[in-house]
Amino acid sequence: MSDLSATQWSETVLQTLRQFELQCPDDDLFCVGYVIPQVELLEMNRHDQSAKPEQWQVWLTEFVEGCMAVDQVSDQDATRIRQIVASLA
């Protein structure tokens, strides 16, 4: 697959997350809602870059892990957030 700009990547991922948000159980709403702004922030931080989808996934995973550490997300929420991020690959 060809390289994606930050905007192309984020639009695709955000569409997936918003669809999931509409259908997910109430217990997942916080976790999905946590990931959405992380995608937007990563897009802003890397607005001038293009990369393969796999690289975007690595950057998102690293970014979310760092944010969860700073935010002191509970272990249960962190596990679910990791699952949601992994499902975007």
C-alpha cells in the first residue's frame, strides 16, 4: 500500500472509530472517546509527514501509550484502549 498523508490516515481511522462509537457497548464509550482525540493530536503533530499505514499504527500506539501514562488511565481502561488501537491496524 502507498504512503498516506497525516490527513488521509486520520480521516480513515476517525471514520472507523466513529462507526465503532455508534455501535459499541456503553462500557467502551470512554475508551473510544479517549482514542479519537489522540488520533487528531497525532495528525497535528505529524501533519507534514507521509507513511505506510503500518508506520502510522506504530506511531499511534506509541502516542497513546505515552498519553495513557501521563493521564494515569486505569489498568482496565488501558487494556481496552490498547485493544481498540490494535483493531485499527
